[in-house]
Amino acid sequence: MPYDIQPTASHYIDSEYVEDTGGTKIPVIYSATGEVIATVHAATPAIVDRALAAAARAQAAWAATSQTDRGRILRRAADIMRDRNHDLSVLETYDTGKPYSETSLADATSGADALEYFGGIAASIAGEHIQIGDDWVYTRREPLGVCVGIGAWNYPTQIACWKGAPALACGNAMVFKPSETTPLCALKVAEILTEAGLPPGLFNVVQGMGETGQALVTDPRTDKVSLTGSVPTGRRVYAAAAEGLRHVTMELGGKSPMVVFDDANLEDAVSGAILGNFYSTGQVCSNGTRVFVQAGLHDRFVARLAERLGQARTGDPMDPDTTYGPMVSAAQRDIALGFIARARDTGAVLATGGTTDAPDGFEGGFWLAPTVFTGVTDDMEIATDEIFGPVMSVLTFETESEALERANHTPYGLAAGVYTADLTRAHRMAAGFQAGTCYINTYNLSPVEAPFGGMKASGVGRENARAAIEHYTQIKSVYVAMGPTEAPF
Ligand code: NDP
């Protein structure tokens, strides 16, 4: 095991590791084996206070720093992150259980993309000039102040960067709370930002459970909250933030549809369904877990899918040849197993998977094979509820209008995809989907250049791209008179 799995201390405040063993112990469990590989402590009220005080103290000077200088620090951090991709990917694998074949491609690299992108556009964040006769108004795009970021456990490095990079580019300070399940990676992001030249107090990490998050969200020093998490948590955090009229970004869950028409390229559609259901062992918010396959293609699709899933390589997550890892925790696997048992009871047909066999030497881990149900109907629990595990539902349909109507029949609206060779139908479907991100003949790509976020219950606001700037700044209008001030009396 690499020497630095156990972090120097639990929290990172004012560019230093900080410990307070008075906080509840949080064991860090390697989900491939079930072993405890590190321990951190939840933040005590004193730690929460220290982090918010540091952020509040540092923010004004950072906002006054030139945007070019701010951007340069972020871009430097991106370079450091890319140089250390191997070590960061190993840590991400220990934190989440995701195989190294994924983490080395999709985690620190995606975090670095965000740092580079927002570092690159920092200097061009600007207001506008509005002419009003001889008078004019100019707008200033000002930071919000202290932003609280709260992360889920599936992409701990990426989530810290997707929130931290735009917040810092816009002149804010951040206090970030990772999920208690994956507390390690955000500390490395903080270390790298310091090394890149970020002044103390601007990116702080505090550990803890929901109550630490709650303390951060309700503190009067907090101006904005950005949460990545489930819809129930989102509702609670949104309500708590509303009390203080704080700005929010809510990146929440989904039950996204993928619609495959008879004329689709079968191999591509199967690849999309695999990416959209089994990458990261199914623990991705935008997964297309309701796969609607047109009746004429259904049997061939299911047969080819089963063949391709047989090629998944389960094994030591650190082995670069392993392509499928364990779930993040015993609790999350139990949730998925509960859905699987109830689906069988209600008449869905288990086409493949549902088993918990572990690879040799990893018997203590939280394994669950890629699982596919066919014969699923719209009202079954596996078709209505977010599972957040490797469980795909295959449904059939006859017509385009039917597919669109059923695809949208959900309270969620995070993502949606269509596979078809018909160009105009593809765009009609994309226009009709009630989802923040739509895919045509691909699935689950989320480059930093494109806005990402949910419609309906899947969220509020957008991350990534220029759209994120809207959510980490506020606009001030300045009216400039060029003539005398006229008053009625
Ligand atoms: P949770 O909603 O359980 O937790 C999210 C974060 O919120 C955790 O850090 C959690 O702390 C914290 N939290 C819990 N309660 C409160 C509270 N009352 N106040 C403040 N913070 C609180 O989500 P999971 O971690 O289980 O992640 C899975 C969910 O995240 C799925 O629904 C998934 O769809 C969604 N997600 C959404 C994404 C998106 O971009 N739209 C991306 C990735 C995931 P702790 O867990 O430590 O108790």
C-alpha cells in the first residue's frame, strides 16, 4: 500500500493540515477488500469555524487579485495534477474502488481539465456596457464570497475540481466537504492548489457527515452552496440554504432514459448502454438506466449486450487490465441488492448478473456483477427509482412519440440519449427530452467545455463551461449619468 494513503491530518485549512481528534472517527474502507486503509475525523464545530473564518478572511484579497494571476495559479495546478496522474489515480482507486483503468483516464485528468479551463477563461470574465442615450450602464461581475462545496462519493477528485475551479476563477473562497465515504482525494486537490501558489484560506477541506454539511450550509458567513448528491439531500440542503437566501447549485440524481431505435448501429448502442450503466460500477448520476429498445431490435440488442458484458474483467482494481470494480460500500451494494430482489419478485426478468461473486483474494469486497433486467414496465420500482448501482432496465417500445412520452415520464431530468441513424429524428428527440444533457449516438461524455446539470428534480444551475460563471458571480449595475440630475421639484 502506498505510504501516503493515511493523510497527514483530516482537514486542510489555511494551506495546512489540521487535526482535531475530538471529531467522530471516520474509517476509510477500501471497497475491493473491505479493509480499513485510513482513518479521519469529522470536523468539530471549532474546525468548521476555523475553515469558514479562513475563507472569509482570504476572499477579499483574492477578489482583488488580477484575473490573469488567478487563472495562472489554476493552470499551474492543472499541470501538477496531470504530472501526478498516476499517484492520484491510485489514491482515487483506494478511495472509491473504481478500477485504475478508469481512474487513470477519468478522474485527476478531468479535474485538471476543469482547472485548466477555468484558469484559461478567468481573465475574460467581464461585465458589459449598455448605452442609454448619452448615459450608460456598465456591469461588474463580482464574486459571491464564501462558497461551500459538498461532494458525493463517486468522483471525489472531479467534484472537488468542478466546484473549486470556477469558484476560485471568479474570485471566491471555498470550503469543501467531501463525502464521508471518500474523504481522501479532495485533500490532494487542496495540497496541489497550495503548491501552485493559491494563497492560504481559499480552498479548505473539512471532513464530516451530513451534520458537518448542515453546519457549513447554515453558517452566516456562507454565501453560496454547491451540492452534488441525491435528490432527498438536495431538498434538505436547498431548504437550509433558502433560510439565509444563499445562492445554490444542486447537482442531483437521475433515472435517465436511453432510446435505441431499430435503425441504430447495434454495436454503438450496446457500447452506449454499457458506458451508461456499468462504468464506475453503475455509480454515475447521469446513467441511462432505462434503456428503451424498439421492438424490432430488442432480442438482438439483449443477446449482444449479454455477450459484451461477458467480456468485463473483474479483478484487482489496481491491475490495469481490470475493467470492472466493486461498489463503493457495503451499504450501497445492499441498496442495489434490495432493488434486484424486489424486481425479481415483481416479474422483471433477470437476463444477466445479480451475483456477488468476488475475484480471488478480494472476498471481503463489495462486488456486484453487471445486472440486466428485461421485461421491465414503466411502473416497476427499478424503472422509477434511482438505484445508483450496476442495474440496467430494458424496456420495449413501438413508436417515436411513445418512446419520447415514456422517456420523459419521470420526476428527474439529468440526462437522456438516443441511438438512431435518422438525423432529423435524433434532433427531434433531443429537442423533446426533458433533460439537462442529451446525447445523440453516444452516452455519458461530460467534457468541461459543455454545461452540465439537471432539469426538474435533478437539479438547479449548471456546472462547467461558461455557464458555471453565472453561478459563481453576481452582477452589479453601475449607472453613469453624463448630464445634470433632473428632479421634479
Ligand atoms: P448524498 O445525497 O447521500 O450525499 C451527498 C453529500 O451531502 C455528502 O457529502 C453528504 O455527507 C452530504 N449531506 C448529507 N446530508 C446533508 C445535509 N443535511 N446537509 C448538508 N450536507 C449533507 O449522496 P451520495 O454521496 O450517496 O451520492 C450519490 C448521489 O449523488 C446520487 O443520487 C447521485 O445521482 C448523485 N450525484 C449527482 C451528480 C450530478 O452531478 N448531478 C454526480 C454524482 C452523484 P455524507 O455522505 O458524508 O453523510
